[in-house]
Amino acid sequence: MPRKKLDELAFTLRVYRESVQKLDYIAGANGRSRNSEINQAIKQYIARYERENGPIERAEGDG
């Protein structure tokens, strides 16, 4: 089994089936895996939040 990067975190997420089907469609259209598409969407969500609200300060050790 490949080793994870130290800054990666795995977790379980419950999602509606229709949302996953649409996500898979979008990921395919963008040439990404489902996981990569989710990571990209999260990055965009955080960037938008920080543009509107300022940078998020994260203390070392926060999960």
C-alpha cells in the first residue's frame, strides 16, 4: 500500500447518490479523478471564503 503524504488526511463522507453521479461527470469532463475534483472544489471554496472574510489562521496541530 502506498504511503500517504504527511499532510494528507483521509475521512469518510456521506453524499447523495445524485451528487456523486454529477461529481463524477464533472471530474471526467475536467480530466480528473473524483478525489482530485473534490480537492479542487475544496481549494476553490476555501479561497472564496478567504477572499470574502480574510485569511484563516491555523494553529499547528489543528486537524
